[in-house]
Amino acid sequence: MEIKQLVLAQTIEEAYEAVKERRATILGGCTWLRMTTKSLDYGVDLSALGLSYIKESGQEIEIGASTTLRSLEVDGLLAKHYGPLFSRTLGHIVGVQLRNLSTLGGSLAGRYGFSDVSTLFLALGAELDLYPEGPLSIEAYMAATDHGPHLIRAVRIPARQVQASYQTVRITHLDFPILSVAAAYTGGLWRIAVGARPGRAQLAAAAMQILGGTKKPEGAAIAEAARQAAAELSFGKDIRADEEYRKNVCPVLVRRAIEEASR
Amino acid sequence: MMITCTINNEKKQLEIQAGEMLAEVLRRYGYTEVKTGCDTGSCGLCTVLVDSKPVLSCSYLAHRAEGRSISTVKGKEKEAVEFAAFLTAEGADQCGFCSPGFTLTVLAMREELKNPSDEDIRHYLAGNLCRCTGYEGQMRAIRKFLEAHHE
Amino acid sequence: MNKESIHSVNISIPKIDGTGLVLGRPAYTEDLAPQDALVVRLLRSPHAHARILSIDTSAALQVEGMACILTWKDVKRIAYTRAGQGHPEPSPHDKFILDEYVRYVGDEVAIVAGRDLACVNRALSLIKVEYEVLPAVLDFEQAVDNPAVVHPESDIHEMFPIGFEPKRNIAAAYSMEVGNAAQVLEDCDVVVEGTWYTQAQNHVAMEAHTAFTYLDLHGRLNVVSSTQNPFHTRRLLGQALAMPLRNIRVQKPRIGGGFGTKQTIHVEPYAALVTLATGKPAKITLTRKEVFEATFTRHQMRLKVRLGAAKDGRLRAIDMQVLSNTGAYGEHALTVFMVGGSKTLPLYNKVEAVAYGGQVVYTNQVSAGAFRGYGAVQGNFALESAMDELAHRLGMSPIELRRRNMIGEGQTSEVFRIMGEGSEGVEMTIESCKLEYCIQRGKELIRWDQEPLVRQVAPGRIRAKGMAIAMQGSGIPLIDMGSANLELQDDGFFKLHIGATDLGTGSDTILAQIAAEELGVPVEDIVVYASDTDHTPYDVGAYASSTTYVSGNAVLQAAQRMKQALREAVAETYKLRAESVQFRDGQFYDEQGKVITSLKQFSFDTLYHNGASMKTIATTGSFSGEKSPPPYMAGFVEIELDTETGKIDVIEYVAVVDCGTTINPNLARIQVEGGLLQGIGMALCEDVQYSEGGHLLTNSLLHYKVPGREDVGRLTVEFAESYEPSGPFGAKSVAEIGIDTPPAAIANALRNATGVRVYELPLTPPRVLKALRAAGK
């Protein structure tokens, strides 16, 4: 990749300045960027900003945007509250060597359809700490494609025992998901996110309504929610599967996710 | 631009372009043991250790190596030769093209995981593709290597 | 055979080159290229079919560091084939190094050479090409007599009749029949019919295709290439470049995998042309994208099978009609097609009638070529799936059905005589066949009788077993030839020079083991040098599972002759009769059993001390088989099916193989394990896919998925005790057999699990779920 001008930002203001004034591209892990980009006029590197951390802050866990996926995967604090959720979800992503490079911020900012990270964090009800705007819900972030110049500084998720499950169908273990589903019971409500539709992850709002606040829903409610999720979302075709397959498999994964999360 | 880093325990000054990846730079500086096998970060052949962590050098921006310690398989020669003995004893050193990156990842795994199960081993090494061996011979070698180290 | 007398064969010694490769010592082509070599890349067609109207290279040539750009107007127009095969090639000569027409997305348009990759890439972006886009043939089932013709040109030809009708988009055609299949089928109690589809598959060798060229001080063209066939490369290059072979040298250093994708010339002509045009060394390495888009795939096939049997399970007739897609060029078209029948049909040699035929068609898609299995895996998928269907129809165990009908030792099949590779075959009586044992043992290992064939392990999760048998070959009889030169050196070691080609497979090692065994010396006393057309004798190269059997027999012969030559030389020196001299364990003995001298001492004497009778003691062995004794195997799989998503997981795969003697058991085992993974990949996840316009969508490892470490459960590989009298120390071959059974075994397991048969590969979750739903499951 060619970067005509490289800025090693020393402060977040400097980084923002580069993005706003010079339309600089943010260099996160760069694992996706370097495949899709031949040349950048301006690249801004955030490595010096100290955004690589996972810490408990009140009722929340705050994760710096430059935290690698591998760090999330093996982190003790996350495991304490979420069990094996992060290691199981992220373990499908290419390999340890890539996860030592890819960052949370990069994965979310891309809003990629295939992103396991997006689907998971959407279900967990994450809050993004954007600079300069401040806090924004992940669903609002994902709904729009253009937020104007901004940086993701950190991501916050609840610091409490969260019941959650991540389900996918893949052709091989490390392949992109054909469909990804995350279900989480958090803050007294269910959240269900469906990604790799092949489009980017979305909340199945009507399905979530059906489950409401019931921590352990009955089989009938789960089945209904699963059906509803497949009905309310749109699916498409790519080289891995057609629309019909995704539509057929969505209720299966949603059901499994809710069942596992409510066990 | 110039960067300074340590490669295989030797302090080095490297002339790089902004945006260049570590794999290209290392190969240009003669570290041909760093192989490249795909354009998409999918194969693991280019694995090097940066501050003891295994990374894809094809996806690692070279300028980030400033001040860091990099190991190619030659920088871990003693352990690599030890592991190679187990690999060759199984016949699992077939074409050898995946071997340098794979060996480094095995060595990193040995440091990071204590008493890994077969599943743990496969999972840690999943990012290192091999088309020759079917992976089983490598597993046999790794199990014996870990056992020997245990004693 | 007497196991005690063996001490170098059937031993798992480490490969000679092991440690150096693990440490990444510079041993591969790209590592060895001269520092100042020009970098060569290709400009490639963005269209599936087009005529080049103009190429403007003026801006590109201005880029600093550029050396030359060659287009079709700069290259002598010679029709050749890239297929690494013997002469006369069974593949049509339908390729030009550069042509006015491009026939698939990725076809070469211009050769660009410059000082470094940066200037070459810059130049590539500045070349302006005007194309007249032509209609393309993108569906192989619509190829024959399609108004769009892939090869309308008149100056292409076949080397001998192969059914070449390019104006109809037919690259080759073939048919044969023993007895009258249609008639017998009519008379059968049960007839099973089906149409099976196999996909194109990519090899994904870890090292991309690469070569460098230079002119040596004699002005000869030197080529160093990641190739499976140095001698064919030399000959084909000579043809394509109109150069006498004596002016070309080809060497193969260590290479990073082949599997058939390097049984060809791919990149060598482009680098060679640059070297010839500039006088400078030139190097070319393909990107992974180019390897996908512009090298080879496996032949995609449609196989229509009809099997007829009596109700007692006696198979009476087989009819297999095949359509094969050879892509834009006809490399390996006829031969892969024929192996689809020649290495499957003889499994059931007791039929009254068997028919095999069909066509190989051109399309404007990536060219298909050699890939491990070479037609046998496609044929096996169809035939072994059909056999299982037949078993179901007969209410018989699939294992019993195989046992009742399969070939055994001392038997033959008419197919051997009739079907060769490209032409007639060779009659052969099977002297080693342990299929009965392979099935029995495989059954035990997978617990076929001990557990239910199908069982539910959780809601929506079913485990089921399936099986298939297979055969392959050991070289192409009377066509493949290998040679070996042995020479005694001072210090009592031997130079072994072989043309045979080690792809990482360990052939250098096992050939040294064979020589050592015959000579009765330690393997360390054999120093191997291989795959260099200037210094090693001829060998076809690594394909058709030929190295162990063909090259091995050549080494054996050279070693036998060496023993004789040594005894004669010692006899001459010590004024004895040659017949009275014995040689064993590194010593020479007289009739009384007294030591005359040692090999080590004699090796010095013959080079330094023996005055007028000093000489080099060297021998040559050559071998071309009069038969191609098949290795056999039985494959058993246990799958777990997720009935709600269609996902199949391989829980365990058992392979019991008869390859004759395993010269090196470890290396043989790895060949089978590696082959199994590739077969499982073909069965479950590897899928070459195109866009509507003929662009390859699966042109990276992101989208083309090979089985990874976590994708397959337990592999259990065992070998039958077997001995092939015509093979070196009883060996046959093991390179390809491992890949043949997984597609059928897995499809059969799926059928057992659900009652639903899927006829198309790969068995991805969407394809499986669709079939299950259509069947109301």
C-alpha cells in the first residue's frame, strides 16, 4: 500500500484534525484496509494515543478502540463477565496472527457485513465513544454509513454477568459467516442481532419485542421470535449462499442463540 | 523514512516507504525465510514475532516496527532446529514453504499456552495453512515436541 | 518377502532436506534469482473472449526503469501445448505465447519487464489496450456447437487423433465399449441411473508459480523454475521459442508444492522471452490472484452413470458418459478424461459390458489441467456414489456389494488393455491387490458393525458413516520413463543423479533409500542430485504417481548394475574372476569368504592408485513400465450432519491403503493424509465460481476455502501388507490414491444419514439444505 503522507498522531485532536481537514484515513489494524487500498493520500496512525486497554469503569467495561481482537479474546475481565463468548466468537477470525493486529475500532468502523465483531457488539448493546461527538449507541452508528469525520475512541459494554450467545454457519471454520446471529439478555431486555445477511448486522427489533424482558422465554416464544427475525430482516445472495438459504437458516440460528443464552 | 528496530537480536536501521508492510521490507533486506503465499492475510506463511507475538508481516505496517523486536525463524534458530527434528522425524516437513511461519507460531504457542489440548493446538495454529501434509503429521510432531519440553 | 534383509527400505528416515527448509534456508526459486534480474509481469485480459485491436505501450515504456514490453506482434507465432507430458503430447497444440485473441479473463496480453516491481506495476497501469469483445462460452454444458467458438483459428493442431474438433468447441473425444452395455442393462434386474457433477478445484500449492532465466557464459538459456517436469519444460520451451534443446537448461530447486499445478510450463516462456530480448536475467513470480485466475484448475465434469445388476448383487454392466470442461486451452484434456474411466472402471472387472465415452469441451474459462487424481477422483465420485445407490436398491450392504464385484489379485480387466492415457492401454494382470483386507480393516477401524450406521446424537444432529473404494496407477506404462546415474566417489560414497522431481514429497530421499538398500550401504552414503537437464538423466517428472515405481525401478537397475560393475572392477584389479567376487555390507569377499578390500579403499584405488586401470565406476538404469500396478484403498468416513443448516462435519476418516511396500512409511502416510484433506476439500468446501461475465469470483484465499486445521476430525491411515513383484522392493505408488475416496464416501454417508443423495459437489451447507428440504426432510 502507498501512503503519501503518514501522520503519527500524538493526541486525539491531532488525529481528528487530519481526518477532518485532510480527509486522512485512519490506520487501525489495517488488515482489511491494505487489501482493498492501493494508495492513500493521508494516513493517520493512532498507535501513540494509548487506546489499547480493557478496563472496568463503574458499571461498564471500557475497551479502547485500538485494542486488538486477540486481547479481547483472552482477556480475563471479559471472561469473568461474559464467559467464553468473546473467545468463541473471535476465534473464527482468520488466525491468531491476524487477531494480534486487527482492532476493535477498525472492525466496527468498517461496518462490514461479514464482521463477527459488529454482530456481537450490536447484540451486547455497546455504546461507542466517538470523538468529537461523544457517546452514540452502536445501532445508531451502524445504521448510517456516513458520520462525517470522526474517530472511535472507545467502546463500552455492561460490566455484569450477561447471558449471550453467538451462532454462525460457515463453510469452513475460518471462513466468513454465511449468517451470524448474536443474542444477549442484557439490562433486562433481549437484543438479537443478525449479520452477514450478507449485509451488515441489524437488530431484529420485532423479534426482540416478542421476547421482551423474559429472562428464560418459553419454547413457543423463542420459535415465534425466531420466525419473526427471519420475516422482518432482508437477506441477499453472495458466492457463499443465496437469499433463500439465509432466510431458512436465520430462524434456526436465532432460536439456538436464544436457547443457549437463556440456559 | 528510516526506522530502527531489532531483528533477530541485531539492531537494524531500515529504509522504508510509508505504507510498506513488514514482509516486503524484511524480504528486501534479505530475510527470505519470510515467505509470502497470498494477498489476503489468509495463509500465515509470512508470520514473524513482534515483541514475541505472532503477527502476519504482510499486514503489519513497517513503520510500526520502530523500537520493536522482531524475530524471523532464524532468530529462534536453536528452538527451531529442535522443533525441526520432531517435524522431520514424522516426515511432516514436506515442501517446507509453510514451515518457517508455522514453526514461529508453534514456538509462540508454546510460550503462550500451558498444557494445550489437541483442540487448543489446532485452534492456535489455525491461521497457518498447509496444503501438503493434511495437518496430522504436524500434530504428531507438535505433541512430541511439547512433551519433550515438559520433561 | 524377507523382512529381515531390509535395512533401508520400509524405514521412516527423515527427509534429506528437512532442517534446512524448516529454517527457511534459501532454496526455492525466488530465493535463488539474481539480485539484478528484471522483474517480469503480465498484462492480462479483463474479458472472457476478445480480440486485441491495438496495444499502446508508449506511455508505459517511458516509466523509469522499464526494460521492454512484448506483445503478440513481437513473438513468433508457434502453436504449442503447455502440458507437461511425453512426446507426442496427447494435448492439442492450441496455445500461443501471446496471441491476438484472448480466451479467458486472465489470459496473457503483454509481457512487461523492468528494474523492479514498482516500475513494472506502474507501466502495467499505463498500457492502453483496445478490445473487441466477443461472445463467450461460459457454460460447459452449452459448449458443443455453440455459435461462439473459443478456437476458430486454423493453425492449431492435435499431435495424433484425439477427437479434436475445435470449431465445435471440442478439444477431445473418446469412446469405448466392451460387450453391449445397453443390451445388458435392459436385461438387468436392477438399473441405477444418475448424473453427477464435479466442480473445478484449485491446487493452492503454498508457493506460487515462479521462474527465473538468464543466459550463461555460453549464451545458453538457463531456466530455474518451480516445475514438476524439467525435461518436458525444456522440450516445450524449445518448441515454443523455436530454440534447439541443446541451448536450454532447466533446473528445479526446492519447490513449495505442486499437486499437478506445476506439471506444465506456465511462467517460463515470459521470463525467457525477456532474457532473450534484453540479454539480462529475468524473474517472474505470480501473485496468488494470478495463480487462481491464470494457471490451472481441475477439470469440471458431468458424469452420467448407469449401473445394471442382477438381484443377487452381481454387477453386470456399467455405462459412464462424461462431459469435461477443459477451459480455454486443451492441456491434459484427453488424458484426464480417460483416467476418469481407466482408473475407476477396472475396480469392477467382472461385468459383462462396460462403456465409457464423451467429450472434452473448450470454454472461455480458466484452463483446466493436471490435478492429483487426474480424472480418477471425478470418476470415483460418480461410480462409487452409483454403487451405493445400487446397494440401497438391492437392499444390500454397500460393503458386500463391493466385495462381491471388486477386482482381486491374479485378475485383469479389459479396460487396462483398451484405455491408456491418450491412446491404447496395456494389458495387465493384477499381482498385488489387498482391497479385501483394506475393506475389512477399514470397517473395523470405523466400527462399522459395532455401531449403528446412522444415529441421532442430538436434536437435529445425525451421525452417519459412508464408504468408497478406489484405485489409481503407478506411472503410465510404456510412456513414462525415468533414469538414474550412479557413480562411485572417493571415500566410498555414491553420487545418485536422477531426473526425478521432488516436490517436497521426499522422492530424493526414497530414491536414495532404494539405492542404499540394493547396494547394501547406509543411506548416508548416497548423495542425491536431481532435476537438472544438464546434469541429470531424463525423467518424465513428478506426475501420474510415477516416481516411486518408474524412477525407483530405474534407480534399482542402476544399483544392480553398479554392484556388477564393482565386482568386475575389483576382479580386474585383483586378477580374479568376476563371478567369484562377492559384495556385501561395504566389503568385497573372495570365494573363500576372505575380505579382498573394502568399498571405501577401492573407491580411492580406482581413482588414484590403480595406474592404467584407474577408472570411474558409473552405471545407468532406465525404466519404463510394462504395466501400471494400481494402488488401492478403502475409505470410510463418519460425518455429523446438522439437519437444520446442512453443515457436514467430518468426525473421522479412515483410509486403509495398499501401495505395495512403503519405501518410507512416514512419507507414505503423509501423502495419504495430505490427499485426504484435498479430497475432503473437494467434497465439502472448495468451489471455483465465476461471475456471469466469466470473471473468477473465488480468486483469493478469502473466498476459495481449503480445509483448515479445525475442519477435519480424526484421520486414521494404515497400510496393508502388500508386495508388488514388478515394483522396486515391492512398491507401487501412493501420491494420488489418498484423494480419490472422500467425495463419494461423504456423499454416501449423507445419503445414509438422510435418504437424500446429492449429485453435485461441493456439499456445502446451502446445497445440502436445499436437497434436504426438496426431499421434505
